[in-house]
Amino acid sequence: MIKSYFSVAFRNFWRNKTFSLINIFGLAIGISAALVIYLIVQYDFSFDKFHKDGDRIYRVVSNFSFSGEAFYNSGVTYPMGNALRKEATGLELVIPLRTADEDTKVSIPARGVNQPAEYKKQKNIVFADEAYFRLIDYKWLAGSAKTALQQPYQVVLTETMAKKYFPLVNPTDIIGNEIYFNDTVRANISGIVKDIPHNTDFSFTTFISRATLENTKLKPEDWDEWNNTNSASQVLVKLSSGTSATTTEKAILAIYDKHHKKEKGDNSKTTYGLQPLNDIHFNEKYGNMDNQRLAHKPTLYGLLAVAGFLLLLGCINFINLTTAQASQRAKEIGIRKTMGSSKMQLVTQFLSETFLLTVIATLLSIVITPLLLKIFADFIPQDLHFNITSQPGILIFLFALVMVVTVLSGFYPAMILSGFKPVLVLKNQAYSNTGKTRSVFLRKALTVSQFVIAQVFIIATLLVSRQIGYTLNKDLGYKKDAILYFSANWRDTNQGKKYVLLDKLKAIPEIAMTSLSTSPPTSNNIWSTTMSYKDGKKEIQNDVQVKMIDTGYFSLFKMKLLAGANLSNSDTITGLIINETYSKILGFTNPQQAIGKSIEYNNKQVPVVGVAADFHQNSLHQIIKPLVFFNNKKQCRTFSIALMPQNEAGTTWKSGIARIEKAWKEVYPADEFEYSFLDDTIAKYYTAEKHISSLLVWATGLAIFISCLGLLGLVIYITNQRTKEIGVRKVIGASVMQLVALLSKDFLKLIATAFIIAVPIAWWGAHKWLENFAYKTTISAWIFISGGLIMFLTALVILGMRTFKAANANPVTSLRSE
């Protein structure tokens, strides 16, 4: 019986090759997109799911409120970890961590060699103790979790780092070897662990015993400081069974209030939260453990919606084309019923045809998927791979997908076709007027749905592209082109070196101007502090961002002063320049009014000498915040370089950068020269939006392609059905263009209807998405009109090609077939 079902299915496919290919390609594209999106979503949602009692593991995070503005930090004050171990109840484990700087140098002394092997800028280094290995389960290749990090100067390496530092050496033979950090800390390797084989945000590869911090120059200045919160100092906790997270948060705050001494005039508010383990990979407010890639849940849910829509488009094609061809199979159904076939057998027959077609489409999608992965390479995590033999989850997903698509695509057509009455069928009356009307209405509704989805995608793509263009081209309030910057090593305390380098840079002919500061105008390196101003009646206290600069800063970046003068050339703070936003917060309606007024900073009154025009300190997602410039050159270690314009050969910048690097090596021979162009740094703020735009472009293309496949199938069917009508009309004098217009107008009406429905949906979605930006483009009417025109013209081309062919056919041929 099953063999018979599939034999009939193959014959039907061969008899209707065009429609079968349309269905297969439509479904294959939808399934391929769904498979790629499944891989992305499954990858991100699988992070840190392998931990035992993961629902009881949390990270302690800090939340601050100042003048109504909220600030978030993944770290805590450094003494908090030890205090929780001693004073908190209901905690099974407390794991204090201190992440090391990303520019840590590691040296491996080799026996018999004077010069050790050096590895610069090593990442994922953390200070921890043995409790970490009781929380995170590692497989030990050498050493023991109980003793590996108990004493000062002990180090544990992952297998990857062990092979890097000690190639071709067995793990057991590595134990006891020495390893140096930043040429100052000498430690002994006490353990080797296998890399975590699962997706995890615990990406640490080198573990230094936390006790080492107390006994070396690495000891943090905030070791006993309850007033300083640093994201490098983190605490993980595992709650005891039955302990409430809310109760623990209150207990942590009580411990903080007990030890923390609030300064006079400090009106900030601090609270502590417990961030669940499964939230660390997604929450951008706090970041993850060591500045690794974060996922964005709304984007992942958006991807799932895209996959669902593309699959739905393929299913709609199948339903439309199958129900449109129902009359061609009516006699087959009538004869089968006359011969004794039951309705269930007919339903099984049609579902088996759908199943077989879906399986073929799925096999084709497996071939297409690697191509899509290459297309989305910038959007997909680097360690995400597609291997159907080693990823059983893919097979389960594809099986479930085949079953779902089979039911969605095949159930309704199967019920319609199997419901024909044999008496009416054999009299060529398979459709009653009511049934025919209902079937036509369904096809029209499904076609409109297809084009609604396609047009929403088109409009969304145009809007996202417009917003990205707006963010990249908006005047930020300063010059950003042809400017590069780099920073000196903060560990180098020799202040004289940076001035030597500055003099060398000024002598390079390809450089127009130089400046020393703590950071460029737009930067992630943000320092803020509390400042207050007394206007005679009340005290105005604010959290204010701070930039320390030299006298060339404003000239290099072509920033405007609205009032007052530039800072003086001094190594100490003698005056302030405030931005326009801060001036207004302090109550000045005219920038000139702020000049000469004093603002309290570090218990000192410092005069305002200038007011600068507002500029964007961060991405356009954020509002412009109050800002102050100091003239404290001792803290400045970032060099900003304005390059000369390119010559005709385009070599000015290349030769200039080569000279800059040479000067750098003369002053800092042990440090690598790394620089960034300011406009590239700004563009990186909108990487997520660019990924979304790229995704929408491809999703839109696929949606249009699938929709047009379905439209082409329906046009072919309709023109075939109306062959004789076309012949008669041509005989009585209808022109080709009149026939094309006659055959196309009903479809164009459906597309127009889809546009009317798509516009409010797209407007609502665009409005919600733009809420993420403090500064955004306008939602103008031309975006919607352009979206409609793109879809209209695309459909018109598809319709015109087929209807022109039908209208141009010889009427004698069509009438002779009577």
C-alpha cells in the first residue's frame, strides 16, 4: 500500500513538473533558512546549560542610581567576596574572581636558554581559588582541584594553553614548570585541565591563584576599598537548596551597608542583584565573564520569526498550487472512490505526496545550507559549524520540520481533494459554486498573506538601511575623518617617554596635528565622577563624564567653543571646560553665563573657563551627557593624530603610519604598535544594526523569490485554464496589451491589498525598533512607497513575462484543442 502511494506520488510529480519544481524550490529555500536560523539560535541558547545545579548559580552584580539615571556593573567592591564567605548565610559556594588585563605578557623560561619565550597580549587570564573548580566541572589531566590554587604563585592551564606554551610535552611533565607574568610574577604550574567541550561564557584559559594577589605588586589598590566597584572584580555564588535569590540580594546589600562609609553629599543609591547563570550570555547591561561575544535575545526571536515566515511562504505556495490544480485530479479521485477508496486512504495518499515532496526539498536544503552559512558569515559565530553526521540535533530538527511542513502544507489540500463526491466528479461537477468560491477566496487570501510578509521585509530593510546611513553620516560635533589614535602602556610610569614620542611625531611631515588625552571624543573608555555647583540657593549635584586633554585637543578635532577660552598648558587642574548640556543642567540659559563660575571637584572649587558645543560621546543609542574637560596631562596617554590629506598616489597615510610606528618602536621597543582610525571605531558601534540589515536583505530577497515563485505558478495555472478564452478574445480583435492587462489586473489588485495591510504593520515595527536610538531618522512616506513599488514592479515583471507569452500565442492552436 505504501509503495502504491509513493508510486502515484512520483507519477503526479512527473506529470506536473513545473508546479512540483516550484513547490520543491520554495520549500527548500524556506527549510534552508530555517535550518541556518536553528543553528544560530540553538548555539546561543545552549550556552552554559551543562552545569550541575545551574539554576542555583548566580553572579553578583551592582546597580547604581544617580540623579535618576541608572548605571550597571558586572563587578562588585573587591572585599565583597571575602565578606560574603564570612557573613552571608544560605550560600553553598562563593567564588571571588579577578580578571587580568588583556595586555598581560606571559614568558616561559626554557632550560639552557637565556631568553625566555614571550607571548604578548594574552587574554582570558583570571585570579581564582579552588572553589572555582568546585563550581565549574573540569576534567583534570594533571594536578588536583583540591590543591592546585591553594597557595600563592600557583597556576592552572587549560590543555590548549599548555600545548601553546609547552608544545609536545605531556601534561604530567608540565607540572612544576615556571611561568612569568609581566616579567614580575613568577609562578609554578600546578594543574592542567581539559578545555570545556561545551558552549560557555567561562572562557578563562589561565588560572592564577587568588592568594598571589596579596603577595605581589599585582595587589589591586582597591583590595580593601568598599567605595570602588570594578568590573574586573566579580563574584559567583551557588545558593543552598531552598534559598531565595531575593532574600540573598537583601543580605548582600546589608553587608555592603555595614562596611561602606558613605561620603558627605553622596546622593547615589546602590543595590545588588543576583544575575542567573542563563542570563549572562544575553544581558548587555552587565556583559559576560571576560568581554566575549554576547547574544541578543530580541534578535534571536526575530530570527525565529523570519524562519517561520519563510517556511510559511513555502507552505502557502504548496497550498495555493495544489488547490488550484484540484480540478485536474477530480476524475482520479472520483474513480478511486468508486473503486472503494475511503476518505482516509485518499487523505493518506495526498499527505504522502506532500511528505515525499518535503523530503526532497529537505535534501536539497542540506545542499543549500552551507552556501547560506557562507553568506551569513559575518553574522554567525566563528565556532558555529554545520555537520549533519556529528550533530544529531540537526537530524531531529529536520525530522520535526518535515512532519510540521507536511501537515501545514498538505492537510488542507488533502481534505479538499478527498472530499469530492464521485457522482458530481464523473459529471464534471466537482466544484459547486460555493466550493469554487471558497477555494478561490482561500487562494487570494494566501497570496495576499505572502505579499504582506514580503512587503514588510522590504520596508524594514529600507528603514534599517536609512537609520544606519543616518548614524554613520550624522554630524557628531567634531572631525572624525583621517584621524587615528593609539595608547601608551599604562604600566609604564615614565612620564617623559610620551613627551619624547610626541616631539618625534610632530616632526613627521605626513602628520598635520597631534594631541594627548585620555580618550578621543567618542570612546568606550568612559570615566565619570560626582561634581556639584552651588547657585546661591541650592546645590546641584550630578554624575559628570570627564576627559583630560591638552591644549591641542579642540583644534585637532575641530570642536567649537561657544563661550570662554581654551584650557591652559598645565600639568595640574587650573580650569574646566563644560559642554552645553552640563551648562543647561546647571541652569545657564546662555553659555557665557557659566564663564567664571566654580564647580566643586575633589573638595576643590575649580573655575569654568569655557563652554563647548555638544558632541556625541558615544553611539546614537545614547543621549548626550554632561561632560567636563580637565587640563591634567599626567593622566593622558592616548595619542590622537590628524593625518595630512592623501596625495595623488594615495600613499601619504601609509608612509605616515610607517613613520609613526618607527617612532613608537624607538620610544617603546618592548610594546606592540596598535592603532585605530576613529571613523572605524565609530562604525563598530553599529555592528549589530549592520548584521540586522544584512539579514533583512537576504530574508527580503528570499521572501520575494518564494512569493514570486508562487505567483508564477498561479499565473501559469490561470493562463492555462483560460487558453480558449484568450484565443476567442484574440479572434474578435483583442490586442496583446489588452490581454496582458486582463490577465494581470486581478493579481495586481491582490498586491495592492497586501500593500495596504503591510504599511501599518511595518510602521509599527519600525517605530518600536527606532525606540532603541536616542537620535534617529524620520519614518518618511517614501520608504513605504518605495517598498510598494519594488514589490509591484517585481510582480509586474513576473506577470508580464507569462501573460505576454499566453496573450501572444496563436489562437488557432488554442481553439483547435476543443
